[in-house]
Amino acid sequence: MKKIFFLIIVVLLVTFLYPKSYISSPGFVTPQAAEQFSKTAKSCFGYSYLTNSAQVAADAPGKSLCFGLLVD
């Protein structure tokens, strides 16, 4: 019984901590597109890591990894 319980906890942790890629910011877009993005964008419930910070500084879309759950 203890092995099954331990296995379930390990599976849940791996599922929660597995990195999931998502777009975290729209970059340089029109105000209407930015508003639409903010309404429909996914957000990370956990730890978010921005993978292209140099490009985001030049108004590119933010590409992030989410270590946790992505929520709509």
C-alpha cells in the first residue's frame, strides 16, 4: 500500500513540475490585439521562466516555460 501511495505522489509531482511552453506576452501588437491576448492568454499557476528575455526587450512575444499548471 505504501508503494502505491508513494508512486501516486511521484506521478503527481512529475506532472505538476513538467515544464509546459506557453506565450506569456503578445509582444508589439495593436492595442486591440493586446486586449484580445489578455482575455484569452494562458497563465501559469506555479513557477514561470521566460526563455527569450533578450527578444522580449525588443518587443517580441514572450515565450515562457511553466513549472506548474497552465490555466486559461
